[in-house]
Amino acid sequence: MNDVLNYVVSFVLQIAAFLFVVRFLLQACKVDFYNPISQGIVKATDVFLRPLRRVIPGYKNLDLTAFFAAIVVYLIMLAALAAINGQQLGVPLMLGESVLRVILLNLFIIKWSILIAIIASWIAPGNYHPALALLSQLTEPVLAPARRLLPPLGGLDLSPILVFLLLGVIERVLPQIFHSMLS
């Protein structure tokens, strides 16, 4: 029974964290908020974020409230899973793990957005769809600096390769840094 409860708690809370992180990325990347998908994410998360905005202000184009909400969701998830499994975790450990998970979730979303945008450009080049427009706007701030470093080779854009390499290194280094700080 604990296994099922672990799964349900993880599933529900990871979806909530995902929505908050996407909301954070939408604002950080200055995505069009009139896009229907953006509007859906805003409506789904605004119920929770609106009261928090009174306490946690945004900074420039960063929605710190959404970022903080994702951290809180992961804190709740870790505490709930520890309670279900009869474990005790310290608050500093759970807080650090929550921040790490939110950062890694940001990287995960960016990587998959780039990959889906690449595949869509092969399957339906020049096609307009709100999801594809959203992915393009979400990935452009990450890919643009890489494009300046790598010139196109015969019409091929190799910037995603550089970005995947950099994100992969960050994904591997951050947990090591976090765990070495705990030791």
C-alpha cells in the first residue's frame, strides 16, 4: 500500500511543481502570454500564486513566486514521502534537495522543449501551432547565445548540440556539488 501512496503523492505533487516551473520559465523567457497554452498555465497556477505575490515580489522578468512555489511543492513532497516511509529528514536537507530538484526540472523542461522543437521542425517545417510557437519562444533565449558561437553549417543549426552538452554537464555537476556540500 505504501508503494501506491508514494506513487500518487509523487505524481500529483510533481505535476504541480512542473506547472509552477513552466510558469517561471514562461515569464523568464518572455513567452507570449496570449498563447492559449500560456493562458491555461497562468489560469491553473494563478489560484495559488496570487496570494503569494503579496509576500514574494517578482524581480525583473523572473517570477520568483512561481519558483518559490515549486520549491514548496517539492518540500511538501519530500516531507510526505518521508512520513509515508517512516523516515526523518532534516529541514536543511529537504530544502536543499527541493531547490536542486527545481533547478534540475528547469533544465529538463528546456532540454525536452529543444528536442520537441527540433523534431517538429523536421516533421512540420513552417507550420504554426500554439504549442510550437510556445516551444520556439521558450527555447530561443537559450539557443540564441549558442547560435552566436556556432555559425550554421550548410543550413544546419548545431546550436542545440552545444546547449545539450552544456545542460548535460550542469545536470551532472549540480548534484555532485550539492552532495559534496552535505558531506
